Amino acid sequence: MPEYEVSITHSFLVKIQAKSAEDAARLSEFFLTYSDGSSEQEREKHDFKIEQIELTQNDAFEVNLLQN
């Protein structure tokens, strides 16, 4: 079966309690992960297999204080 490399962009809005805006951004970036969310049944039904997921960009770009 042919193998493809696909570039995908995701954005997340994360609500986090942290000591500072800098900690909130840094900890959100560090602890968010990506994984294959497909089940064995879905992979069989649609005839695919995700070989690898590589995080290529992970930058917090805005931090807003919601409540102090």
C-alpha cells in the first residue's frame, strides 16, 4: 500500500491553572501530546495504518488571565 506524509495543523485552547502566564504557556506546550486515536476496528474498516506521528511545531502564542 502507498505511504504518504501529511502535514496537519491543530490549534488548542487550553484552560490551565498555573503560577504565572509563562508557566501556563510552557507547561501547556510540554504536556500536550498527540496520539493515534483510531481503533483496530477503524483501521481494518478503512484499510490504513498510521506509522508515525511527529510533533513538528508546538508554540503557545497567546495567554490570557481568566481569573485571579
